[in-house]
Amino acid sequence: MATGLTIWFTGLSGSGKTTLSKELEKRLRERGVKKLEVLDGDVVRTNLSKGLGFSKEDRDINIRRIGFVAKLLTRNGALVMCAAISPYRSVRDEIRMDIGDFIEVYVRCPVDVCAERDVKGLYKKAMSGEIKQFTGVSDPYEEPINPEVVCETGNETVEESTEKILTKLELLGYLPPSSEDIQYPPEDEAKIKKRLASLGYL
């Protein structure tokens, strides 16, 4: 990559943001991207935003902190993946404007599917009123209006969603096309196979 980029994963708790960012990181490293960082919302809250609550103000502060770190990394040529619920559209748009090289990935998944995946039982507690200010249940989530990528993780595999993102990175010029996508005419393919065989690769 010649320039830095922030890929911002937004969506409900349990929608698959962290899972997708990890799979994308793996695929990008396989394709030779070396300057790569992942900022996970839960990890940032523990290390950078400890003490913040879940009011709108505190959520916005947390997201702006993630955005600030992402901006520093992006302007130094890194590809940064941020996986955070980031429920409020205005703050996401603010960070987009501030960073510039920014791709928003909406990890869309129905609340009931997210609740089924929830091994910690947070959705159950939120629905019973035990947990207050829980996004998607007792607190709002504002969907992106024009995200670059929408991953339907309720009915897509991790691989299918990851391919969507990789394709968008290629289309926008942030990633060279995969050599696997190159189609050769049959006669050229036969010549290439013959040459590889003569070199002992086949």
C-alpha cells in the first residue's frame, strides 16, 4: 500500500466486527500488507478509555479516541482496522472527515441473531432491564447511510464478507488485484503450465 487507510467496522454487539477484522488482517498479511494495525473497541476501552461509562458523551469520547489513534497511524502509512460499535452516525462522519482515507464497513446483523451468539448473556440482561444503555436494545444504533461495504453477517460466511471488503479495497485502488483473479487465455495457460512443469513446480 502506498498510502494509509482506516477501515472502520461498525455494527451491533455480536454482529461480527472483531471476527471480520481478524480475518481481514490475516488475508491482508497473506497479500503482503506489512504496516497493519487493529484497534478493537473492547481492547481500547480497557487500555485507553478506562473509567468511561456508556452515556452518549462517554461513547463519543471513546470513539473520538479510537479515531485519533487511527488518524495518526493512517497518516504514517498504516492500514488501520477499527472494530467498535460506534452507534452514533455524526461521530463516525466526523472521524471520516478528519482522516480522509476512510472506508466504512457496516456489519449488519439482526438483533435476535446477535443475541443468539451472545455467550456472555448481555442481550438477555439488557432485555430484562438488568443492563441499562445497551445499544440496539435500550440505546439507539444509527445505521450508516452510505457505507462503502455492507456485510450481512446474519446470512454470509466470514469468508464471503471478507471477500466483499477485499474487492472494495481493490476497486478503490488501496490494494492491487489478487493474482488469483487473473484469467489467462487457454493457450497461454497451457504454456504457463508447461513452463512450470519444466522447472519442476508441477
